Amino acid sequence: MGTEDLVDRAGDIREGEGLDLDKLKQHLEPILGSKVGSLSVKQFPGGHSNLTYLLSSGDDQWVLRRPPFGSTVKSAHDMSREFKILSALEKVFPYGPTPVHFCEDHDILGCDFYLMTYIEGLVIRRDYPSNLNLSPDQIRQQLFNFFDVLGELHSVDLVEAGLDTFGRPVGYVQRQMDGWSGRWADAFTSDTVNCDETIKWLYDNMPAESGKASVIHNDYKMDNVIFSAENPLQVIGVLDWEMSTVGDPLMDLGCTLGYWTQQSDPDFFRDFRSMPSDVDGAPTRAEIVARFQQQTGIGVDNFPFYFCFGLFRLAVIGQQIYYRYYNGLTKDHRFKGFVKKAHVLQNMCELIVSGKIES
């Protein structure tokens, strides 16, 4: 198996998501110098929110990030926030790309955007690549390593990173509940599911703060992580910091576990999985929580809440994306089925609310 075959590749730019290359070259010339002359642009295939492009000039490569076209949720696409977090983490967390340049001049691309270094490696999406032959034991270790990096992020010293005044960790859980329930209402469409009972249950079961403030990623999942192509068990990069902040790490853990299907889950949930977390060897949610508690020293006393919140939050994100498609704000046909995904996630929430799933 050649490692080159495993590297995540950029490809053709999707319809309606092109960049004005002439304006971009002119703007980047003071930063990249003569390299802009042969600059070319491709687009990475993943991502349902902010858009990610590969800029190449000879052997040099950079990544450009910008908000999606037609977005109405500015807080979810704050490029300056993402750039600031990466700049702060550069010296204390070895997995983030190095930020290169931030632009707030909307005459260039019609929005804020930023440039960062390109990390070449393996990105795992819904399924493992057919030519990546990992044993169940290797898969188990890889996925534990994946969560260990999240624990490392939660252990970053805020003062050393210069992020001790970033975000508002006090009252974080309450604000997250208020924010996501409000976003659900704002993105509601006539063909979506009713989440009133789930929202009520989450408010009724909302725990006290964990007492720890950490850097949190807020969308930590397998296709936001880069594994080494030479050693696929090793994490070498963490991407997509658009929703990162300082807050309660247990909420961050819940957000990740909202993506985490396992073999004991109902088929309707496993069918909509976005990463291969239910293959032979993969740890269960309970095993992940136990390892997280051991690594960080933070107790997880109300797991059903965090898991249900993670699922509900994903339903809201999916509904926000579908809302753009429903109202003609994007032509990306991948988003047509997102309303069904919101139904599936709500069905899982109902199983937690009824006590049929506890972990």
C-alpha cells in the first residue's frame, strides 16, 4: 500500500463556489511574492460549512478558508476567530495548522478569509479507505489516540496560550442551550421534525458547570483530523476551528460523541453515521468516557445529557445547512437530504429522553 494513495486530495471546485483568482493573486502578492504568478486553486471535497481550498504554486501549498456562500449565520463562520485561535495555539498545541494571513477586505472574495499551512495526510470520512488495512486492535488504538488529542487540547494552559480572557466560560452550558435552541427556531422549515420535547428535557436535565474552563474545538470529529499516511494510528493535524472557544470540556466531549455510532445502536442511526466509529475494534461511548475521565481527571456524571445535547446540536447544524438549500441560498445538492438527518438525530434524542439509551 503506497502512502500517496491515502493522502487526502483536493479536486475540482464545486458549482457556485469559485474564487476570483485574479483578485486573490493581486492581494496575496505581498505575502507570497513571485509565487502568486503560477498560483492555482482546487477545492477539498469535505465540509458542509466553511469552504476549504488548496492553493498551489510549484511545490508550495497553502489552504484557504472562507465562509459558505449564502450563509446567514455569521457567528458560525467567524474567520477572525478561527485565525486568532490558531495563532494562539501555535506555541502550545502541536496539531494545528500554522496561520499565514488573515484578510477582512471584502473586495477580494466578498467575505473574510484566511490562509494557513497545508498539512498533508490521511483524512477519514464515512468509511475507512479500502486500501487502509487496519486490524481491530489497530482501529481501537487509533480511535483512542484520536480522543487523547482532544484531551490534550482540554489540558492546554489558557494563560500560556494567551486565551485566559478569550470566550466566556462562566455560564457556558446555559448559553449553549439558549443558543442552539434559538438557532433551531430560526432555521425551522415546514418539512422538518419537532424538537420541543428534546429541548425541554435538555433544559430540565442541564447539569451544573464542570468547574473547568478549557480550549474546546466544538466540532471534533474524524474528518476534521489528519492522520499520518505513514503511520495511520498517529494524529498529525486538527482542522476546522471555526466554532472553537473557551468553555466546558464536557460539552465538547458531548459534541464529539453526538457523531459516535456504535454497534449496539439502532440501524437508522448507524445508517446515517459520518465516520466509521461502529466497525470491529472501535471503542464504545462508555469506553471513551472512561478513558477521557482517566486522562483529564474530569468526572462525567450526567452522560445522557451531554450525548443528547451533542445529537441535538448536530440536528440544528444540519437544519441550518438544509435551510440554506431550502431557501435557494446554495446550489449544493448534497444538502437536500439534511432534513432527513435532522429527523434521525431527533429520533436518537427521543430514545435518550425515554431512558432507552443511556450511553
